Amino acid sequence: MNSSNNTSATASGDAELLTLVVKAVQSAGKAIEARFNPGARPEHRGDIGEMIAANDAVALAILRPALAKAHPMARWAEDEGGSGLLPDGEWWVSDPVEGAINHVHGVPDWGVTATLVRDNTPVLTAVHLPMGADTYTALRGGGAWLNGKRLHISLKTELNAAMVGTGQAVPDEGRSIYQRIGKSVSAMLEAALVVRVSVPSTLQLVQVAAGRQDLFWQYSQVRSGLLAGALLVAEANGSVSDLDGNPWHLGSSALLAGAPALVAAAVAVMSSIA
């Protein structure tokens, strides 16, 4: 079989695999939705941690066996909060409850994600948001989709007309990261039309992929919080880079994703931050 046939066979296999991934994240999402309480009001940090861990366990009990059956050769990235490059080969990177902090406070902005990474390149992803019955999917070279409808990035060309956003990667990142986030928000408040600061990152990135939000940036990174959204944005014809405008990868220290025409202006804003 020649290389073009190999590529075609891989793409066909990935497309079939994606259908199984969609079923897995939707099934996990249904189980976590059943645990959602809009009246939840945890009082202590320890309570929050216990609630998040319990939800993760429920979702993982569905996701791990389903994805292992769908693609037995792929390994599981155990560290949900991990960052940096993975060893070569195929890996499942998942956030069993992306936006878990929202879920346990009765806020509906959360979902379930699963991404297949091949030699440190995301090749397919599914993001299911149960509260809106929305499923975002992307296949490398095959586009980004929302409930079967093709997604396209924003066509904005001026940063001062743009809706942009950022947020924490995880709690307790440290003062230096917090200072950079604060300075970047201040700078973007002057440069852009409006700035959102929220979590989780995936829920902003899907808006970028859908063209509803124009840019997203984040200092530091957590693989499970960025991979799915990065692939969705790229497959919606968006730009995915670091804050210097270089192509983003798993070893990058930060991410900038959005409308290609806005990247240069956004990089200029970020470079002005001491």
C-alpha cells in the first residue's frame, strides 16, 4: 500500500473511531448531568474537592472502558492536570468533567472531553456539553462541527471590534502567572472591544471555533484543557499559536487561538506586557 493509501486508511479509521468517541462522551455526560444540582452551594474547599473527585470517578468509569474498547492500542494520559509533551505513540487525553468547578456550584458551563493524540498531535476530539445538548467534534483534516453543522472561525479583522477572553488553567498557579494574567487583561481591555475572564478554557475555545468569540489566550497550559479546543479552532480554519505567534504544540508555555487576521495585533499587545 502506498503512502497516499495509508493516509486515506488512517483518516477513514479515525472518522469511524470518532463516532465511538462521541458516544462515549455523550454517555459520560448523561451520567454527570444526572448528578447536576442547580442549587448546589458547597461551603468549604474540602467539600469542593470531594464533589469533583466523585464526579470524575463516575465519568471515568464510563469513558475509560469505552475508549479502551474503541482503540485498545492507545494509552491513557493519567495526569488530568498534566502539561508538556507526551511520549511518542497514541494517547487518550480526557477531562471527565471539564468545568468541574462550575458543575459543583450549580453553574451549567461544563462538559466532557476526549481527544486522541498521535505522536503529540491531536487527531480527533469530541466535546459534549450536556446542558445544551451540544456535541462539538473535530477530525484532523476533516473540519470542526457542532451537532453535524460545519464550524467557521470569526471573520473579524480589527482587534478593537473583537470579543476576546482568557482564564486560569488551574487553581493555585502562583503569583507570577496571576500577574501576567492581570496585565494581559488590562492590556486587552484597552485594545479589544470586550474581555471575558472565565473557566473552563474549553468552553471559550468552542466559542472561538464557532465564530462567536474572536480570540482566546492562556498562560501556562493543561493538556486536557487545551487540546480539544485547539483542534476545534484549527479545523475551523483558525490560528493556534503561542503568544509570540509561533505554531502551538504540547511543549508550548502558552496558547493564543482565534481569527487569523487578529493574531498579529494580539501578539503585539502581549509583547508589550513586561
